[in-house]
Amino acid sequence: MSDSEDAGPPHRQAPVTGHHDIDRALAALDLSGDVAEQPQRIAAALDAVARALTGPAIPQALRPGP
């Protein structure tokens, strides 16, 4: 296998927005695989973003573990 051939998908860096819940939702978004499942995955990520933006702000230091 040459350097130009890759054994898998390219590494993508997790997005960093500065908001813990949004960062986790976007990092967990997987658009590989079956295209028919992507709308559900995108909807789940958007739901997490909406909850994060409309919910009360709790400093990350006060949150329980993952």
C-alpha cells in the first residue's frame, strides 16, 4: 500500500465550540455508513445542540463525569 492509499477514512479532528455538550454531540456525529441513517444521526446531533442552547448553563467543572 502506498502513502497515497489510506486503509480507512481520513482522521477528522473533533470540533471545538467551547460548549461541552455541543462539542460532544458534534464529535459523536458519524456520517459514515448507510446514507439512509444519516438524517436520524443529524437530527439527534441537532437536538443535542438545541438542548444545550436552551438549557441552563452549568459550568463543566460542576458536572458529573461522562
